[in-house]
Amino acid sequence: MNMAAQIGASAAAARAHEEIYGYWAGLRRGARLPARRDVDPAALKRLLPTVSLIDIRRDPMDFRVRLAGTGLYSIYGREITGRTLGEVYNAAAADYWREELSAVVQERRPGVGVHSLAWRGAGHVSILWLRLPLASNGRDVDMILGYDTVVGLQSESGFSGIRAA
């Protein structure tokens, strides 16, 4: 993949993140967080392949993927719906996600970052991720809306996760 194509893919990823963040922000009512019931999948139709819903377990805090879009299969190399972080990732990656998701829950605000897929043996590829808090009562985060886009160099195997529009 040439540099221009890579920058174009990264720009498209950033636009998709802005789109889903804008949708989530538009569901807020003042300081109240949106609830899962406020999210209309039809409004996110184009983005659904890499959308996830993450359940929060407390005491001790842990996370389980309630729903994973079909596009996430190629990123994770398998079905992750119904799995906990420890079942999806190696120990280091699970710790990374536990820390990032815990911050979303405790701070009641979105998290964003880049995470390498080196844990999957794909160090040339990263996910640009966004995690948005949802709260049934508007205050206590009880679910997280996730969105991932793959950015990085095309591998020999052809795995990139980036598709032309």
C-alpha cells in the first residue's frame, strides 16, 4: 500500500470515528449519557461491521463482548461475541483493554486510541479504536459501544481490513 493510500485509509478511519462519535454525542441529554436503548442500529448501518457492544461486570470489574460486528472477525481471527477479554486476548492485550475500558466506566467519558495487532502476529497493523459509554440510568456506565477501524500496511497475506468504498 503506498503512503497516499495509507493516509487516505487513515483519513477515512478518522471520518468514521467522527461520524459515530457525533451520533453518540447527539444522543446525550446534557450530562446524561445515552442508554443502549437510545442507539438505533439503522442509523449506524454503514459502520455496523466493526461496531461492538461490551457488557460490564463488576466485583471484580471485567468486560464481555455482547455483540461483535461481522467485520471484527477478520481483525480478531475468530468470533469474539460472548467472550471475555481474557478469552479474546493474550494477557498483555487483555490488561491493556481492561485498563482502557475501566477508564471509560469510571470517568464516564469516551476513550480513543491505537492498539497494535502484534498480539495476533500482525505487528504491521493497528486498530484505531473508540469506546463510548452507555448508561441505562443516564449516569452509571453499564455498557460500552465500540468502534474499530484497521490502519496499517498491507501484509503479504492480503490482510488489511481496509476496503475501498
